[in-house]
Amino acid sequence: MAIQLSRRILGQSKMSRLFITLWVLLTIVDGQPQTQGDIIDSTSPPTTSPVNDIIDTSTPTTSPTVTPSLRPSSLPSSIPTLSQAPSREPTDRPSSSATPSQNPSNVPSMSPTLSFTPSAAPIQYSRPTRVDIRYVPWNELDPETQKIAMNLDYTNTTWNKYGANPIEESSWEDLTTEQTGNASLLGYDMKSWDCWINHYEGYRWIDMGQPFIQVLQWFTSLGWDIQSWTGKKEAPESDFKTWYELTSEERFSAAQLCYFRMTWNEVEVFSNGGFPIEKPGFRFDHWWKLDDEVREIAHESLKYSEITWNVLGLGAVEARDWMSLTPSEREAAESIGWNQATWDCWINHFRSYSWENLVFYGLDLDYQSLGWTDLSWDGTEDAPPSNDKTWNELNELEKQYARKLCYFEDNWDMVDITPNNGKFPHPKPKSRFAPWNELSDDEKAIAADSLQYSEKTWNSYGVAEIERNGWDELTQLQQSHAISLGLYERTWDCFQNHYHSKSWISLDGEVRDAFRVLGWDENSWAANYRPPSYENEWNRLSEIEQSIAYRLCFFEDNWPGQAEALKGQSANETLAGEEEAAEEDGTEENNGTSEEEDAAETGPSGQTASSATQEDNSGSKCVFSGLTASLLISFWSFGVETL
């Protein structure tokens, strides 16, 4: 019966099927269909007492009764009443019909429609602010904070090892009132706890797409779906990768879920040497040790040269992070073994990231440990002291954090990996000490441009005006031109300027000690008063003085005393030539000497210039009218008769 009725129901209209279904259910409940006598005609006026007799109302009334019957008919009509024409006047309430009107109105409503449910468009996701206290080592927490953390079941071990405390598997709503109270004291609320502590792992899959959560997109990007989330199939591949094994897209999605290197890995994962990413060994081979193909790509596509490759951190391309490279540059870098992770860490060290990007990926924690802040990072404040330290001057904790940013001694100190078999602290820049006529036309043009060299000042070391300036005093264009000539900060300051533009206190300790051996002190340095050793020719310096001079990038050709000797030699040769010419012309030189000349030659104590020279050879200062003996000899060589 019920099955047959159900089949008949399928042939009726939607409204009819509804009414018939209700009637069938009532029939089943009552046990049998109602009789005609059980039906009360709703068109008859109500009686004052129940009516037991059957009333025949086969003829309908002309108008409805004023008062409804006590109870409605239990059997609805089989066909709903359909009006053939619309009502004459609009109602002041919306229709309760589930179906819209056939034709929409072409006149807008007087007021906007208010919906009590959110629209289907997703709300933009905003990652909550990080609670930094969670990433402070346990032994650096104050006792009160440690007590609060212990109320959340943290210990020294579970605090320092992310993900080790079972409470981190619970969402905020799963915590007790006491636990949320303690978490609030640490600075957490529901959003920050669920993201930075639980990473939404306590959520159901269907909940993560809710309008005010919107994290489903990030989990989907990491390869999760409802089957893997509920454990019905294996977790996606990303779940088994370390932080830097993730693709850049996966790492971005993980960061949106409040992960960074330490919390994603849960334990620090280091390659050999304590670095978060394996060192790309070829980058630390010198230029001519590279494969020809690698060297060609580095030169043609990434604009490296021998000097910018060998001096770590000098290349202009290394000042840009991976996403700042052009597509062709990224393609070239990938072809020789780089990817975004290795480039940004080992080449750029995240230096071109904004502070906001550092925070996004948790890299600011390492830089903060080296003393950086958002203000010092953008140049508003001075860089921290660690920035001016050499690797050996860093303490062990600073070195540890520097390694996490892919630094080690060579690239922290920007070492020149050019083979250095000489006595100098840095490889000797060959092009600078090549004669002018051996330079290429391009090199001559560069030297003569912003550096304002001429053939004379190029060939006479220490004479050019530009060499009085330290590297930091050069303009950006001058620095660029100097690099093109094979010079950079260390070689310029050492071989060109010999550190004389720096203040005494700013000199490196070893450099300052070297100058002391040559006779300098703080006062003479400030007054630019050169010690007697600078007046000696190179071959008259002691072995110790020569070794110290090498440390300051001096050698025979550019040693100041040698330059003075060369000037004197040139003057003597000129004078000898004039005398020879005079003798050939039959001109007799006046061999007499005046008393003033005798005084000039012997000096007030009777010492001759020759004996003064011998005394000066020992490095002593022989004063004659306030001048050193070597200066006197220079003046005498040029024919000066009086001082």
C-alpha cells in the first residue's frame, strides 16, 4: 500500500506529493483511513457544542465563515488553489515562497537587501602576529614566565624542542579555562595559539575553509586533502621534507600557517659545518678553477668577473635575492646549480629581504641575535657592532646564528679567494701596477674618467689625488670603476691609500701595531707627520721593517722613501747631463763654495751631508734646520743652495 502510494506520489506535483505524503503518514499512524463521518466541514458555522451528526455540505457557501471551525480538516484538498491573476495591491511583506518570481523587477528596491549569512566570497587571510616569547630559550626566561609555561606542562626540554609538548596538539577551544588563562599571560589568544602553536592541526578539515579561518588554501597547496587529513591515506610528500627541501610555493604556504625553519623541522637540521642548507662548493672555487661552461655562464649571464667572483660578496648580482633576478638570470643560475633556497641563503644571505619578509619567514630571529632591529635594518639606526667584527671577533653564539644565515669565515670576512702567494695580506692587483702603456684602451678610459688618472699619476705611485681617499670616500661610480680595474675595498685601502684616510682608533689592531713598528703613534698620525723610516730607501730598511711594510701593502716600487730616491736620482741625472754639456761647450764650472754653501754642507755641528746620510741609513732622525737628512739630500740634489 505504502509502496503503491509512493509510486503514485511520484506522478503528482511537488505540492500534491507533499500533502499526499502527509496523509499516508497519518493513515499509518491511525491504523486505518478516516470515514466521511470523521470529517467536519469547515464552511459551516461553528456550534456551541460538539456535533455528533454528519452534516452534508455538498453546496459551498458564497462567502467564508467569520469564525473558523474548532479544528481543521485532517485531509487536505488534492489540488492547491491557484490564482489566475495577481492580487490588486502589493503586500508589505516579502513572499514566503521558496521559488522566485518568473520575471525580476526592473526597478531597484528602496533599501539594500540584508543577509544574515556570510557571502560566498572568501575573506582575505591575515596571519596573526607572532608571540616572540615562545622562541626565547628556556634558560633566558625569567622565573615568572617559566612558572606560567610550567602551568602549560612545558619543561626545559619541551620548551626548547618545538612540537614536543602534547598541549601543542590542542586547539584553543580544546584547552581548559585554566590553560587558556595561562596562555593569555604569555600573550596568546585564540587566533595566535591556533596558528603559532597548533598550526590548525586540531581543526577538522571542513572547518578550515570557514570564512573567518580561510587556511584550507594553504594546506591544499602543501598537498593535503580530506582523505590524508583524516588519515585514510598517507600524508602528502611535503610533510616529509625539511624546511629548505620545500619548494618556494610550499615554503610560502607553510609560513602562512605560522611555520618557519625551526618549528617546521621541530629540531634543527644542519648539513656539514652547521649550515641549514648544504654549501654549494663550486661557489668557493677561484675563477680559473671553474669549469669553462660554468665560468662562461657566470660571466655572460650573471655579469661576474674574475675579481667579483673571487671576492666573496663583491658581485653586484649578489646584492639581489632570487625573486629580484630577471627570469634569464634565474634560468642561468639554475643551470649551474642554484635554486631559490641556496641563492638567498648562500649568496644573498637574505640581505635584500625587507624586515617584514624576514619576520614572515622567521629569519629575523637569527638577525636579532646578531643585534639587528627593524630600524637598523632599514638604515634608520646604525648597524649593530657585530656588523663591523671579523669572524674571529664574533663570539661563539654570534657565530652560531651567523651559520644559520649561511655565513662562515670566508664569506663573512669577504675573503678574496684569488691564490695569494705573495707577502701581502691581499692578492696584489696586477692591473694597477702595470705601466700605463700596457693598459687596454678600455682600462685607460676607466682610469682617466672618474678616477682622474693621467699617464704620469698612474705611473707614479702615491701621487694621484684620488689615492688620498679611502674606499668609503669614493663615490659609487668611482668604486665601480675601481672594481673594473681589479681593486676593491681591501686592496684599495691597502695598496692605494695604505689606510692613511682612517683615524688612528679605527685602524685594525694588527694594522695599528704595524704602523707603530714603523715609528707612528697616535699624535704623529693625527698630524700626518711621517716617521724617519719613511725617508729611507727600500733596500735600506731592516728585514723587520720590510716585512711590516708588506703588511701595509708597500713594496719597493711604491715605498715613499723609494719614490723620493727616484726623484733624487732623476734630478742627479739631469744635473750630471747639464754639467757634461757645459764641459763639452768649454764652460768652466765655478768650483768655489761660499761660506753659506759650506754651512749647508757641513751643518752647524760640522757634520757633512755624507755622514748624515750614513746616520739616516740606520733609521735615526738627523735634524738639520728642522729637516731630516734625506729631505736635505733631496733638496741638495735639485740644486737648492739655501734653506
